[in-house]
Amino acid sequence: EKMQEMKPIAELFDRTRGGDHYARALARQVEKVEHPETTPSARVLQTMERTGQGFFAFAMEQARLHREHFIGRPLDDGEEQKLRALAEKSLAEQAEHEAREEVPFEEYLAAYFED
């Protein structure tokens, strides 16, 4: 019922921004409400029941599968260099932030709530 009430809002957003992205997104959510067995959580439960696994065993198996997937598909050199540069920049920003003198919490609150 709530999803149907949201339909005019999605249509308004689509008219305003162009396209039908909002209506399609809402339709996908309606589909999940009408067919909950299609949700990711339902698929996890189905797999756990089919395999007789508890959640921890299921999660560990998924982690292993994901690890194998990504190890088997290394990044190309350009992408790896880009990510290394981002990591270095992030670590430098973190170090800079941590080196700053901390303001006592009371002063922080007073400054935050100033008019």
C-alpha cells in the first residue's frame, strides 16, 4: 500500500529529472514486497537451508569464494597505481588530521552551537 502511495512521487521525480529511473527503482522494490523469496536475504536463507550451513559457515564460505574471485582477477598496472596513490594520499591526510591539536570537547560543543 505504501509503495503504491509512493508511485506519484516517483513519477514526479522522473518528470522533473527526465527518464524513468525512480519509477523503475520503485517497481523493483514492489517486486521484492510481492515476491520476498527474491530478496538477497531470502536467497541467503535458501542457501543455508539447502547446504545445512549455519550463518558463520555460510559467511566464511562466501568470504573464501570472494577472495578466490578477486585473487584470480588482478588489477591492471594503471588501476593499481591509481589505488596506491589514493591510499598514500589518504594516509597522509590521516596523519595530518591526527597531528592537529585536539580541542577540548566542551570547546568543540560551544563552537558547534554558536549562533
